[in-house]
Amino acid sequence: MRHFVLIAGFASLLGTPLAAQPDEAASVWSAGTHSAVRLIAGGKTADGAYRVGVEIRLKDGFKTYWRVPGDAGVPPSFDWAASDNAGSVSVRWPAPKRFVDLGITTIGYKDRVIFPVLIRPADGAKPTTLALKLDYAVCERICIPVKAEVSLKLPDAAETTQTASLNQFRAQIPRLKEPGKIDESPGLLSATFVPEKGRKAVDVAIAMPQGAALGEVFLEGPDGWLFGAPAMLQSDSEKILLRVPIDDRPKNVVGLVPLVLTVTGTPQSSEIRFDLEVTAPRP
């Protein structure tokens, strides 16, 4: 009876019947704690690359994490070493959301997420089998580490039964945008280090084109740099000024520091890479 209850619960999580027919564009599910993982194939591009997705489905109320998890949790770790004929593997990150539970802020995804992956085979004349060992975490209130192993022989078709699902999440990948570029989506006007005593910060000015809507703003830096949730300083029809607290940073850092700003919103989320000029503390 216990075995039946576990299987039934797993089927409920996936939202698919246990008797579903095999799909050559999807691996079997790997069941984990409050979650399940599989690989899906979205098709082969004209230049010979494969579009693939790592799909995680989560039990109601649980979440998993972005590449910067926030105050708690760990980001997913992708190990492709056991793959056959996968010359290069590039994982992309859909725009995340910020969650606050009991005063703890985390960044990630609820319900379901697909991480788009681009695979370039080492030898285009040979088949490619993708094998993934995934370390990730799920959280309701306590972060739980989970492991999954899945594999899939990639079909050569340009489109598959999973193309639409993968494209839904590919559309959520923030578009790379140059600092100062103004178009139809929110963009970075300026970023200024605020060397206040005690808790330092970065003031970020974001351009708001007519008809654009701002979602959330995330700032990330090199190892040792941690940023908090932004606070609104000023807002008008053309610009929003936010102050992003620096929760942690290496000591005695002065000069240019490479940062990544992710701005979610409509009509398109953006990822902006820039150098922040960090000055010495004021006397």
C-alpha cells in the first residue's frame, strides 16, 4: 500500500497519468523530495545545435532557486560529464521572482521551471545522448537538498512534442542589453556606489520607456558580494531610482567591480553587465 501511495502522489505532482505513452523528446521523470526532474528536447537548430530543457516540477507551496538564491538556499548545480558527444553545454536562466517568508528573502521559482540549455555536439555526424546529474534544493520553509539523474538521446527533428513548452521558458530569459541603451524595455541609466558609513549600497537608475512595466530588480557580483532587495527612492514617468543594499562584500575593495543587473518586466526582461566604480570609505 505504501508503494501505491508514493506512486499516486508522484503522478499528482506531475499532473500526468501514470499510463502516459513514452515520448522520445522527454526522459523519464526522476522523483525527488517534493519535486521531480526530467530532460526535454525542443529540437535541432539549422546550424546543428540542440535545444534542450531541464524541467523541475514542484509540489504546491515549494520553490527552487535561481543562480543567486538570496538569503538562504543553494542554486542548481548541473553536471553533464556523463554525456556522450556533448561538445559544449550552455545553461540559461529564466527570469526569477523574489519571495519573502518569515523575514527571509529568497530568489527562484515556484510550481514549475524549465532551464533552457543549448548543446553543441562534438561531432555533428554522430548521435548525442545527454546525461545530467543535478543537485538542487527545494524549500517550503526549510531548504532540502535533492539529487536527480536523468538522460535522453536527443532526436534530430527540428521540432518535437516539447518545443512549445521549452519556448515558453526560453521567452522568459532576460535579453542581454548594453548599459545606457534605451529601447522599449526598462534599462540601466546609471549605477552609483554609495559609500555611507555602516551599510553601503548601490543607487540604480532605471529608464522607463512609455508603455513599459517594471517587475523586479536583482543585482549580483563576484564571489563575496551579496545584495539585498531594492528600496524605491524616486519614481516618475521616465525613470525609477532604487537603492540596493550591499549585504556583504570583500574588505578593502576599491576600483571597478563587474556586476550583473537583471531587470524583469514588460515587454521584455533585460540582463545588463557593467562595471561599478567602488570608492574608498569617506573619512
